[in-house]
Amino acid sequence: MVVLVLALVGGGGAWFYTRSLNSDLARTDPFSEITGGRPAKTVDGALNILLVGSDSRDPDAPVEEASKWRADTIIVMHIPSDHRSAYLVSIPRDLYVPIPEAANAECGSGNRGKINAAFAFGGLPLAVRTVECFTDVRLDHVMAIDFAGFKQVTDALGGVDLKVERTTTSIHKPFRTFEKGTNHMNGAEALDWIRQRKQFPDGDFARMRHQQEFLRALMDKAASSGTLTNPPKLNAFLRATTDAVTVDQGFSLADMALQFRNLRGENLTFVTSPHAGSETINGESVVVSDREKALAMYQAITADTMAEWVQANEKPADSGGS
């Protein structure tokens, strides 16, 4: 959602909102334990942002505390140096990776486990360290997103249209039935839909795909003329979005909106971190990384050559992923 907010604030006539929106953002410091902290990177050049979507058991729990939140969605967003596109790389939450002993520990110092365990064990600082160790990509900023907050975001837009590939009954109360085809969903319905996974043959990969489709639908709806030309609706959307996120101390909405004013939702590419499917390791089902292909992709992020990598190697994740 950071991409869309930046685009709307920078290019949608909402610049006067920037200072108040920036001051309303909740802040955390996930970098303080990593090599004694690191200076905030300027927005010039390419930028890498870790997006962590959490389905919090306790919506008011601080994101830097261990065992309070679960990382249900982990995305590395790469914005190339031309600032005209963005690549959102979804990392499966069950991906089996080395987890450092602590946020200030050396890579390889801990044990292997599911990548979302890093967030549960050590909050955002350990999540950042784990993702950086796995990808060898330097993260410049972090944004934690409370998916429950997206109920208000979705409702502020008047709901979204989502494609349901097969008629599905929710496993959560009130046990909604989602009919096959395009469904118009309000916030509660959309949040329920993107939580479903056990009813699908590909399980958590289907849930991840639905979350990507949901984010794209939100972006398309918010960027529509019906939102941009309706100041109260635009304000409600921007306020609801900023209420749903927590960012690092160096994140400046004003600076980023200026630099990314030409970025638009249609220029987003969703991909999935290359993997070899699921295996059972030490009695639990995990996702195993395709090490060679993943290494090449993350090297492309570092080299700012993701456009070439995607063209040569990857289908967009919203069409099924790798």
C-alpha cells in the first residue's frame, strides 16, 4: 500500500495532506540492533522496502515485541532507480531458512526454521535480519501492515471486486460462502476471503495469491477517478491506510512522495520467491527455496536489473507464481 499512498499523495493532488499523514504514522526502530543501527538511506536511486503483513492476535501489540504478532505476509518491495515501477517479491511464510540467534548476530549463527518464526521470536528487528541474511539484499525501510486495519481501508473505498476461482465456504464465523466468479466484497468479507487456505489444493500458496490479488484490487480502486475526484473519499482512504501501518524511524512520506510521484499502480509486478515446493522436515511441512534461482533473483534486485530477470525467468505471481 505504500506505493499507492505515495502515488496518490505525490501525483493525485493530495500533497497538502503529506505532513499530517506523515506525523500520524506509527513508528518503530527495527534497525537499531543491526550493526548498531544504520543511517536512513536517501530516496535517490533504487530502494528496498520490507512489507510485513500481520494478522495480529492483539491489534494493539507493539510490532517490535516478540511473540505478539505473526508474519502472515512477507514481501520485499524493490523500487528501481527510475522510480517508475515496483517489484513485490512475496516470500512464503513457511519458507525454510536460517534464522540468526538475534538481530545483532551473524548470519548463520542460529538454526533453520520457517521464516515467519523470526517475527514471532524477535519482532521486526529479527525479521529484518533474517530476510537480509536469506536474500543478501539490504533493506532500506520497513512497513508493518495490520491486515485487520484493511477492513477500514476497503470500506473507505466502497469495497473491492475479487475473483473467486471456486465456490468456497469460509472456515471462520459467520462461515460465509464465496461464490465462483467476481464477488464485490466489503472489508470484513475481503479480509475473510484472503485468510482462506485449507480448502485449496495449493493451500498457503492460494492464500498468498489471494492476498496479492486483494492488494492489486485495492490499488486499482483507490487509483480510480471515483476516489481521486472525491476529496472526502480520498481523505478517508489515506487516513485509514496510514492508520493500518507502522514504519521505521527514517521513513519520510513527504520525501518519498516527491521522488515517486510518477509511480502508478499499473506498474507493479508481483513475483514469488523461487521455491521447490513443500517438504516435511523435522516433522513439519515447510517450503524449500530453489537456491540457484532465488540467488539469481535477489542478485538482480541488488544490481537493479529486476526487469530483465522477470522477463527472462518469471511469470507474475498473480497468475500462479513459480
